[in-house]
Amino acid sequence: MKKSLLTALTMLLVAALFVGCGKKNTTPGVYLLNFKAEIDTQWNEVAAQFTQETGIPMKVVTAASGTYEQTLRSEISKSAPPTLFNINGPVGYLTWKSYCADLKNTSVYGWLLDKSMAVTEGGGVYGIPYAVETYGILYNDAIMRKYFALSNRAVKNISDTRGINNFATLKAVVEDMGTLKAQLGIEGVFASTSFSPGEDWRWQTHLANLPIYYEYKAKGVGDLTKIDLTYGPNFKNIFDLYINNSITDRKLVGRTTVGDSMNEFALGKVAMVQNGNWAWTQISEEKGNVVKSEDIKFLPIYSGVAGEESQGLCTGTENFICVNGRAPQANQDAAIKLLEWLFNTPTGKKNVLEKLGFVAPFSTFGPTERPDNPLVKEMFYYLDNPAINSVSWNFPTFPSQEFKNELGAAMSSYAVGSSNWDQVSKTFIDKWAEEKAAIQ
């Protein structure tokens, strides 16, 4: 009898503990799976401030560079999955649509300046862009001014870097600078072309956007199931310019990272590097940085396309935020609360501008509410010029991460001399068609 009573009491105690744990685990909170490794620290600072102001717990997990889809697949299947996550546009939505809550009735969608930017299906809104960004060729104007002051420079038809408005001129300047490295005090014109595992996104995504942009533009379309890669030679032009005029021998690109590139640029070892406006944080915070904010500028990525003199920077977004519709409703509500706090409260907006550095596409931000980032100022230098045409971000239509991985591997193999450019073109065309067919 005593034994039965003891057993019953023990079972009741265990049950009580499980109930207590269950209540604790279901406390409404926000779990953000962060897409951008370079702002991991900043997101955690934002999370702490959000919790302090609202009392809502917030957790941030940052995926390693190049592993977001893999990390999301792992995390979203757990008992406490992310409540907020990223998709990279319509193609990403096809993968994650069963998890994406409809956000059409949220204030955040209501604030979106250009509703056509959202990821939609039917009457629903499933992904909202939260940052407009730009990328191109960053350059250190202090080094470039030094070059243009040289009496023995070969390029005489322009007097400053703003005079570079096509690939032929860019190539002439870059190659001339390479012969004058000692006088300029640099070790290479371009920073390292990074191809360490997970570090090739600047090439297989951002640079690869250029031939796709021009093919879409020529054909008057917004997507293709099969591509001709008409502008493949232009793609090769600019990639060759990078790897042949880099601080790092092209045979060693598989050992370098984006961090290496930012370090080389920050320390004044090189004059140029391809990256986006988000890179200023990395550069400015690099120990030993010598690049002044007034000296960091942007050039468009010229590749030899006819009429590119009017080409601007690559401007758009792949940052679409989604709320996990399978999470408890209280957690979904907390996630919406975070977005409202971020984009429409004084403290939240201050974090967006000063910590996260986003150019937010919402009506809650005025024209003067922009991040204090010299590359954002450069972005608007081009955007505010009516004679300049921005290059849209078409890589959200790229068929899959697997496609990007295969393309990156082919580009790396070409760079180190293990294969020829025909293999890059074949991979680009064939893998595109194969992966597009898989998602139809």
C-alpha cells in the first residue's frame, strides 16, 4: 500500500515537473535565424535591447557563411524552431512556403513602400523585404588619387576614378596600376578572390547576376527555365580581371576568405574589392584599418556590355523576412511585435540605422533617415542620378543553392587552372536547366 502510494506520488511529481517545463518552454518569444554572419554581434545587441524594452525574450542564431539553407532545414524541424527566418525570394519561397505565415494584414506590410517587392502568392503575402542593398567594386580613393597624380601613368584620357565608365577603361587602369604597385604602395590592385568553402558567394551569386541581368533585359523577361548565357564572355571579362590582378595568386584562391579580402582592403594593401554596402562595418572595425570613411567609394561592375556607360550599381534585396506559421500563435505575435518595434519605434529605428545598417524600404523612415555608412551615401550618389540605370538583383531567381555551389566549384577550378572557361559556361547553363526543372 505504502509502495503504491509512493509510486503514485512520484508519478504526480514527475507529471507536475513536465507541466511546469512545458509552460516554461512555451513562453512567447522570438527566435531569429540570422542570414548575415557579418552582423551577428549587432543582432544580439538588438535582441538584448528589444527584450529589455518589451519583456519579450529573443534568441538569435547566426548561420555560418554559405550554410543558411542547411541550417534552416535543421533548426526548423526542432521542437523550438525559428519564429523569424529569411528566404531569398520567389525560389526560396517554393522551398519554405508551408512554413510561411500570411503577412498581408500586418502593419509591416502596410508600411512597405513598394508592395511589388514582397513575395506573394494568390492574395497572400509571405515574405517582406526589410533592407535594400547595393554592391559593386569598392575602391580606396586615397590610393586612386595617388595613381592619377602619377606622371608616368599610362591612362591619360581620364583624371579620376569617376571617369571610369566602361570595362575597357577599368581594365586599362587596373592593369596600369599593377605595373605601378611599388609607387602606389600596394601589393595588388584587387583583394583576394575568395573560394574557401562557403566563401564564394561574391562570385557564384553576386557576380553571376550580371550576365543573367543582361540576358533577362535583352529578352524582356523576369525569369527563365533555360538560359543561353549570351553574356558569358562579359562574365569572363570581369572575373579574369579580378583573378589576374589580385594580391593573391589565382592558384591559391581556394585558401582565401571574404574576411581576408576585407582585411587586405582595410589595411591599404589593395585598391579595390567587390562587395556591398554592408562591408563598411567589417572594414571600419578591422584592426589597423587605414581607409577613411570619405575615401571609400563604389564603381559599377563593368564587364564590356554595349551601353554600359549608363550602368549603375547592383541594387535590390534578397532579404525577405518570414514568420513561421507553424510556430505557436503567441510566438508569431511576438515576432510581429519585434518587426513593428524595429521599423516603427525610435529605439528600434535607431538600431536599424546604427547597428544593423539597413536601408529600410518602409514609409516609417524619412528620406534623411539613412545609416551613417559612406557606402550607403555612395549608393544614393548613383540612385539619385537619373542618367544611371541600376542593375536589379535577379539572383533570387537562381534555381537553388546547389546550382550556386556547382557554379562556384567550376569557377574555382577555372581560377586555379584545373579546367577551362567552357566548363564554367557548361555548368552555368546545364545546372540552371536541371535545377529549374526540379522545382517546376
